[in-house]
Amino acid sequence: MNLACSADEMMTVAAARMLRDGAVCFVGIGLPSTAANLARLTHAPNAVLVYESGPIGAKPTVLPLSIGDGTLAETAETVVSTPEIFRYWLQGGRIDVGFLGAAQLDRFANLNTTVIGPYEKPKVRLPGAGGASEISSSAKEVLIIVKQTPRTFVEKLDFITSVGFLNGGDSRQRAGLSGNGPTAVISDLCILRPNPQSHELEVTSIHPGVSRETIIASTGWTICFAETCHETPAPDATELETLRDLKKRTAAAHGIHGEAA
Amino acid sequence: MAEWVTLREAIATHVHDGDTVALEGFTHLIPFAAGHELIRQRRRNLSLVRMTPDLIYDQLIGAGCAAKLTFSWGGNPGVGSLHRFRDAVENSWPRPIELDERSHSDLANAYVAGASNLPFAVLRGYAGSDYPRVNDKIRSIICPFTGEVLAATPAVRPDVTVIHAQKADWHGNVLLWGILGVQKEAVLAAKRAIVTVEERVRSLDAPPNACILPNWVVTAVCEAPRGATPSYAHGYYERDNIFYRAWDRISRERGCFDGWVDQHILQTEDFAGYLRLQDESGVQAGSR
């Protein structure tokens, strides 16, 4: 097997490794769902995947295209209604990890999925909050997976949809959010973690073959590197093979030629 | 008491211009047949409510049926943008649309409040987010027992809720299963409820605790086989993912969209006619 991996594969594998076995994980669609399922199929067979459409303990054999595909319901331990998933399971404090994507994020890991430009007259109207705003406030911790470009990693968000660490320091806590907030942002270039005091994101791990200059050029703010910044271990054969098989099965199931979403 | 009628009669009798209408179904059981009938009967000035507008509201918005949209996630799941929704918000085409934007958790709670005959929903949400700044319906309340500040938002009380379900019996009792979304709450929150079903059966043969809507909370029930397609009906047919992807192309340009609506909805007699046309054309996507 070809062990040379793409930046996207590195990102997905690095994100999957963050999910510990047995964790109860509220999963966003797209990249988070791919990473969470890769984790479940490799080192975290007992991870409990919760989707906002109601499935709890879903074990899909192919990745869902939508957040409510039938395969999620068929493979779940139970399927509850949408009000119940948000009231009893998320707000009820039963979610260990919220796994989210984003269109834009800032240095304090606040997320925008609502608009580019002013809200009243947006340049680009994005989908909106969905479940993300309450996942980011109520999950015990949040993992964010997002591609790193100057357009996604921005100095200032056009809109705060989901709160990370607000203005940094203890501002999240003071705003009264119950969860602990983001613990890591996994991009296609590196892994960022919030500084324990300032809560500003800093690079703690750089993916193989990526330079500091590339990371700096791909970030819309002056990015900090942690004192102990190491190299992300490259994906091993099992991780890559499992991910590629999953994507192949998914593409076949959804009738997509080439790479699935 | 639920009355068995055709979908055309149900929409003509129970949905009026200017009504607040919720067509619910979370990815699963989306009532597309009913959405098409609203377009076919040229309803106007509707205040639409739905957690995930999906293709069904992209079609209604693009066809000029909607004056207002209450929603919490407006995308084409797994594909990208809803182009008609975006064109309405970004360019006021075909007409301006007022937004009442919430989060999923909020809207789900707001339906529960409506079903519970309460004026507002309470949730732990929105702290630090920009939504309260742009939506004055998102307010806060102080817990009288603990002093905690919580978000409060108005209940959803539609004039009409429309859902699709798998089965109804001859008396109009409705059974649905699989991903249930907020359909039960949306029906119980509404003044009138229309339910389309895959099939009419003698007996529901459902176990205790099954999700059943008794006929006395339903206004009209209509047979609409494949009435949720391109969404899916658990146990009947799968989600037409090819159509969801084809929609990106159909809906991207105004002219192409208008032509599609005219040919597939306005020029067809009913949803069965639409399905025949789709089957004949091998679903636009076939050409991709």
C-alpha cells in the first residue's frame, strides 16, 4: 500500500486520534463524521457516536451524506427525537466531545457558519448554526477540524455562531457556558491547542513536510508556536487503509465516482 | 378528526395565503409532495418554519411562495449551498425574505413549547454568540430559583403543519418510525395538521410506545406514495442522493430553476405526474 498520504488524509487521521475510546461524541456532518468513524474503526471501537437527527451509538458502515441518513438509524443503539437529543443528551451534560467543522474561525477558536459580510446584507449566506452553537457551549470538550487558509483562519469573524473562548482569558467562563470549550483544532497543516492562560490558539504539532512559513502564510492572524512544538506522527498503514476503505465504500454506496465528500 | 382527502383538496382547504406553515421532517420523511402542491396552487406570502430548509424550501422560496423563513440550518446536506435561499437572502430574488434565524436546539425547544401550549421556550444557549444581536426574538430570562441566565425564545405555533409518515389506518391514525425529528411536536403545536402517508392500511399493528398520532390531532390525511422523495421513507425507499447533488446544478441559475419548476411542478397534474416525469427523464442527474 502507498503510505504517502494527502494533506486531507493527514488531517482526518490526526483528528481521529484525538477521540478516546469510550467517549460519547456529538458528531457534525462532513469532516467530523469521517474522523469520528475512522476513530471508531481503529483505536476507539467503543466510542459512542451521537448525531443531531437522533441516532445514539450509530455504527455506519459507510459515511452518511446527510446528518439523518437511514444507515445512522439502522445501526444505532437507539433513535430519539430531535428535541430529546438536544434537551436530555446534549444540554443534559451527557456529551464528552463535540466534533465540529467551520467556515471561519479566529484565534480564540470562535466559529462562524452564518454569514460572510454583514448579517443584514451578506456577501455569502452560509447555512447557519444548526446544532453547533449549543454543542460548542454544552459538550465537555470540543474538537474542531477545518482546512487552514487565510480565508478560514481569520483575524476577525464576520459573525460569532459558536463560541470558543470569546475574547480569551476567562471570558468564556464569565459568559456562563457550561462546557470547557475547544481543546484542539486539527487542520491540514498542523494541530493547534489553546494556551492554558490566554486561550489563544497556538501550534503544538506540525504535520510531516509542512513548514512554519506555510502555516504562517495560511493564517490570517499572527500565529504563535508553542515552545514544545513537535511533528505529528504520519498515518500508519492501518489508519490509512481503514480510511481509504471507508471512503471507497462510501463512494460506491452513494454512486459517486472518485473521492466522496 | 382526520379526514381522508386528496392532497390537492387538503392544501386547497387548509393552507391559505399568508399562513404560517411548517413542513417538517429531519432529512427523513420530508413532505415533498405537499411542498410541490403548495407551489402548484401558487400559495403566496407564507411564513415558512422548518429546522432544515433543505431542497423543499429552496423550491418554495425560489417559486416565490415565502415572505418569511424561521429556520436553523439552511444548506443542501452533504452537497453545499441552497442557491434559491441564498439568492433570496443576498439579492431579494424573487422577492425579499424576512429571516427569523435560530439554532437547532432553540427551534426544537420552541416546537416543544408550542406543543405544550407555553408561550416561550427556555434553553441554555446563545451565550456569547451574535444571534441575540441580530434577532430580537432571542432574549433571556433569569431562573427564579438559581439566578442563572437562560435563553428564552417564542414558541412556534404554525397555522398548519405538514408532515409525511409511513402509514395511516382507515380511521386516519398515523404511524411513523426511524428518524422522527420534530414531527410530533410540530403537529401538536399547530392549529391544523396535514399528514401525507406512503400507504393506507387496515391496521397499524404497532407495538406500545410507537410514535402514533391519533386521528383526532390530525386534520387531513392523504395518500402520497413516494411522497417524501428525494428524501427517504424508512422501510420504503432510500434517499435519492443523486438528486440532492443534481439540485446544485438545477437550482444554481434562476432561469434553469424557473424552467425546472415550470416543467416538473406547474405543468404536472400532481406528485404522481411529477414522479412519472422524473422516472422518464432518468432524473436530471443521469446526464451528469
